[in-house]
Amino acid sequence: MKTSNDTSFFGHPGGLQTLFFTEMWERMSYYGMRALLVIFMMLSIQQEGLGFDKETSYAIYGLYTGAVYFMGLSGGWLADRLFGGQNAVWYGGIIIMSGHIVLAIPTTSTFFVGLILVVLGTGLLKPNISAMVGQLYSEHDARRDSGYTLYYMGINIGSILGNFICGWLAVEKGYHWAFGAAAVGMGIGLIQYHITRYKLPQSSARPTVNMTPSGIQRSWVGITLFLATLAIVTYAMSAGYLVIDVAAVAEYVAYLFTAIFLLYFGFIFFFGDLSINEKKRMMALFLICVASACFFAGFEQAGSSLNVFANEDTDRMLGTFEIPFAWFQSLNSIFIIVLSPFFAVLWIQLGKRMLDPSYGIKCAIGVLIMGSGFIVMFFAAMLAAGEQQVAPYWLVATYFLHTVGELCLSPVALSAVSKLSPRRFSGQLMGLFVLTYSIGSVIAGVMAGAFGTDESGDVSQLFSNIAIFAGIIGVLVLVFSLITRHWEKLPQEDEKAI
């Protein structure tokens, strides 16, 4: 049976059910743990935490989220050459579950082991499960876009479940119970994946690149050396033999990721044998990548400085019930589910009226709207600096603005990469674009550590700096997009054959 004729899951191929629920439970485990990470690190050892200061906690959080996206590049490579997509998702899920099990152990000595396992597993699972969604449809299947929309809904449902379940457990039972719940969630996802795996196309079970036996052997040697080095460094850190200034490392990693992006992008631009049209489209794409990196430098404050603000400076009492701080992390997903249909209709209606903004302009607007959320938080922080807790609606308004900004930028930017990239470099440029998430995430941790650790607890400077930063970048991208908006529409007829 051809997958394009399969309509067993709400009119979509049955394999979408497999991927939908696997990703839903994986996101439940990821976001459930992510919402607790910074607060857990800041808790004193007597409170079952790690006793880290804010700067260190923010830096670790930035490195963690940045590494999750960065490892997706190697995860895609391994699936294409060694495992195949199906096995990559299976192995990745097992590694993620193992990481959460390690985090659930009531000891601090294995914390970094658990964190690294989650990073490695997510890097292996995340890019490949997303790619398999596209493999369910034939090239001209009109259901592809709506299939990704349904799949994206599973991501947000998982986020809501994770924040609510793990957030409640952390407060009522303890953080290790919450990490254990994340492991259970990933376990449920693996069970249903194994049971319904037969619904996936056979093409996703095999590597897409045929390697020679010597190439396979060299790959396994490289993987072994990498894992051995990682294990040695992790042990040395846990045992106290190796002391690292995490904040400084985060700053250097931000520079490193940025340098990798610029060098790789520059190599394709200058040495990729591109036509004039392709180079102009690449310059338009570069603007979108800049907007994406800067957007996530603000957006990823959700799990760090905004999470701490919810815990320390927000009045969370609802009658006699205290709202767990992690529940505020669900607002973004709730708003996405509510607002996504509106934005889908908005772009269609603007297109019919010939008023549809260019990719760059949409992304610039997204950055500016995200920045406006930190203007709201600046005033909230000013109130909180007076040693009084502020009402929850400040955070609600901020997450609403951040979600509107995300819907203006994130899906639009992904579409732009697929459309503007020269076809022979489309996969590499999509991988490079994902690197902007890593850059933004690490910068988010560095900024929070640099400006959000005042001894008085005043974080107004952090929020004002992010608002100004987003405003400057948003305006610059907007101005340059007025020039490049015509380049986005250049045809690819003169694209050279491979």
C-alpha cells in the first residue's frame, strides 16, 4: 500500500500517528525537565538541589539547550549513514529515557551524566523524527503541510503535559520525582513507537548514504573516541579533578557556534559556484538567519530568567492554591495552539490581497514583537525590585507576545530556508539554520548570567538590554529586508545542475 493513499490517522498516513505520539511524549519529557533545570541547580544542597549561583545555572542552561540543537546536526548524519531514521529515533529515545532515569537518582554526583545523555539522545531523535514526517507523503501530496501542522500540535500538547505534570511533582513530591516522570513519559513514547513502528515506510528504516566498509569502520572509531573523551571529561568534572568556568565556556561556545555558521555559510556563498540569483537569495536568507539567532537569544529566556522571575517575584497564589512556577512555561504552547489557525488564515488572506510581507519583513516583525515582551517584563521587574511580588498577568502578557513573535518568525523562517536555498545545498543550509537556534540559546544563557544576577534580585537591566537588543536587530533586519524582498522572488531557472 502506498503511503500517499493511507488515510487512517485523521485523513493522514497511519505512520503519522506513530510519529505524533512519539514526539508528544518525547517533548513531554524534554519540556518537563527543562522547566525545572535552572531552579533545581539554584536550590541549596539541603533542598536537594546543586547549590549553583545564578550565573553558573544560566550558563549551564544555555549550553544545554544550545547543545541539544547542535547535536541534531550529527544526529542527522548518523541516521543518513549508519542507523537509518527509524533506528535513530529508537536509540535516541532509549538514551533520553536513560538520561532522565539518571537525573531521577537522588544524588548530585550524576547530574551532568544525565544531562549529557538527554542531549545526545535528543540530538539523535529530534531531526530524524521530523524528517520521517515528510517521508510519509509523496512529493505532490497536498496533505504534507497539514500533516506537519498536526505533528506540531503533538509537540505543543507534549509541552503542556510535561510542564503541568513535572511542575506539580517538583513542588509536591520533589525534583527527582519530576525527573522520573519525564523518564516514564519517554518510556510510554518508546512503547507505542515499537508497537506501531510497522506503519512507517520501509525507506526510513535504511541509511540514505551507502558507505564503504572502511568508511563505516572509521565512523564507529570516531564515535567511540568522542564518547570516550566525553566520559573522561564528565568524570573529571564530577570528581572535582577538572574545574571549569562554565560562564566563560558558554561565551566561547557562542563565539565558536557563530564562527562555524559564518565560515560554512561563507564557504557556500563564495565557493559554491552560485549564480547571481542564487547569491542574492542567499543574502536574503542570511538576514533571516541573523533574525532567528537574535530571536532565540530572547525567546530562550523562558527556561532561565523568566522561569526564575516566576518562581521568586510572581504572586502565584490562586486562593489557597499556589500555582507551580513551571506551569507558566505552558503558556507558550497553549497560545500556539490557539493562535496558529489565525496566523495560517492571516497569511493566506494577505497573499490574496497582494499584501503578504516578505520573509525578511515577517522575521523582523517577529523579533520586534518578541522584544516588546521584554518591555513588559522591564516594568514588571521594576515593580518587583520594590520587594513585592507582581501579578501573574505580566508573565501571561509576555508569553503571549513571545508566541505572536514566534509565529511570525519560526515557521516562516523554515519555509524561507527551503525556498531560498540553492537546491543542491538545501540540506546543508537547513542544518546551518538549525545552528542559529544553538547560537541564540547559548547567547541567552550568557546574557542572563551577565545582566540577571544582581545581588538585589533586580533583573530590570537584563530585560531592558534584551528589549533594546531585539529592537536594534529587528529594525536593521527590517530595513535591509526592504532591499532584499525582491531578491526572495528571483527565479531558480538559472540554477546550475550538479
